[in-house]
Amino acid sequence: MRGFLLRRLGSALFVLFSLTLLTFVIARLAPGDPIMQMMGNRRDPVRYAALQHQYGLDQPVPVQYLQYVGGLLHGDLGMSFQYPGRPVTTILAAGLPVSLKLGLGALLLSTLVGVPLGVIAALRRNGPADRIITTLMLGLFSIPSFVLIGLLVWLDLALYRAGWPALPVAGLQQPTSWVLPIFVLAASSMGYIARITRSSMIEVLGQDYIRTARSKGLSAVVILGRHGLRNALLPLLTVLGPSVAFLVTGAFVVEKLFNLPGIGNTTIQSIGQRDYPVIQATTILLGVAVLIMNLITDLLYSVFDPRIARQG
């Protein structure tokens, strides 16, 4: 286990180094001048030089990168261009609770709905229930988020005009404001999880040890829970780790269209304002989240399949 953790730590450090380098270089190569964007119509050369010096943009690019990495090692993500004098950490800290609540809610919904539906579809293979669930989940997986948002908003307005209670479609003024964003964010993952669970369950239910368990007279619940579902979840863990990271930190379209003050919405606004420190920080945050979830996924393999721990 120690050797495994050391190897994963070494690969994680290399990935983080590559990620910081790529995001830094791409930000410097992007068109536009963030200082000019900050100044607006006031073209004052003295103020321009002062702002460049304040943000360290008057230094050579290698020096800027070393200063940037040094700041990261001390937890300093830099200063925002869009909000002069405001650290990037405070900007992300303000949007992180919203993104976490949205992402964790979507993860919970997609798992609690996707896994049972996948199991039901596998148990009723090629039957009416299987066809209905497969068609529905394939539709949720295929519809882009912005299209699904438009359909739900149209349906919500139609219900409102007909005198039915309507859900909020923007902002977080009331608790029901979370319903539509969480459903939209969970829709694609829900369909994907159901499809993976169905395929895995069909494969597992055809194994010899399942037939042996049935011949021993074990109940269907025991066979399904102890022998079937536990082994069927292994392929799901492979895709669930990165999906969790993207659900929690990557809800850019959903947050923007529902006007939620999360990290995704902040990042989109930063792109329009050439606020490179915020963009870089969001990219690194997403990369760290993916690395952590991949590590947790690898550790969970040994929990669901003891053979992996013995071989390790």
C-alpha cells in the first residue's frame, strides 16, 4: 500500500506540474490585454505601468511562472484582474459552497436513481421495463444541458400560466431554486450510471458463481446484494470518480444559465474579462479534484473486490 501511494503521489505531482505549466502558458498566449481590460477607456500609460508592476506582468515570463508556482506552494492563487485588490482564493471560496451543494445534490440524485434503474433494467432484460428505462436513460444522457434547461423552463412557464405551482428558474431566493439545476446537472450522469449498471449486472448475473449461489438455495435478495451488485459496481467506480469531480466543480453551463453564484459561473465571467488568475485557479482546482477522486476510486476497488488488495 505504501508503494502504491508513493507512486500515485509521484504521478499526481507530475500531473499538477504539467497542469500549472499548460494553464499558465495558455493564459499568456490568449489574445487580449488584461490590464487594458481593467483600465477600460482610461488610457493612462503611468497607471498601465503601475498595474503591470503590481501584478508582476513586467517580469520575464519564466520569472512570472516561478513566482506563480511559489505562490501556489504557499496557498496563494494570485490577485484577480476583474476585481482589483481581491485575492482569487476569496473569490473561489465565495462560490465553492454553491458548487459543492449543487454537485453533491446532483451526485446523490444520479446515483440513487441511476443504480436502481440499471438493476431493474438488467433483471427485466429485453422486457417492457428494460426498454422504457433504457430509452429514458439514453435520452437523458444524450440531451445537452442547455437544451434540457430550455425544455424545463418552457414546461415550468406553461405550468405557471395554467395556474400550477412553478419552480424558480434563476437565482437562489428560495429552497426550491435548487430543484431544476440539480436535476439538469444529474440528468446526464443519471443516464450514464444506469447504462453502466445495467451492462455490468447483465454480465455478473451470467457468471458461474451466481448460478452456484442459486443452486445453494440463497434468496434472490442475498444473491443480488452480496454477489451481484457488489461486483457489478466495480466498472461503475471507474467512471464515477472523475464524474464526481466534474459534477462538483464543472457545472459551468448549469450555473451560468440558472444564474447561480458558483465557481462555474465565476469562471465564465472571468473568461470574458480576461481574468487569467481565476481561470488558472479553477483549472487547477478541477485537476486536483480529479486526482483525489481517482485515488479514492483506486482505494475503493479493494473494498469491493478483496482480490485486488491481495494481489496488491
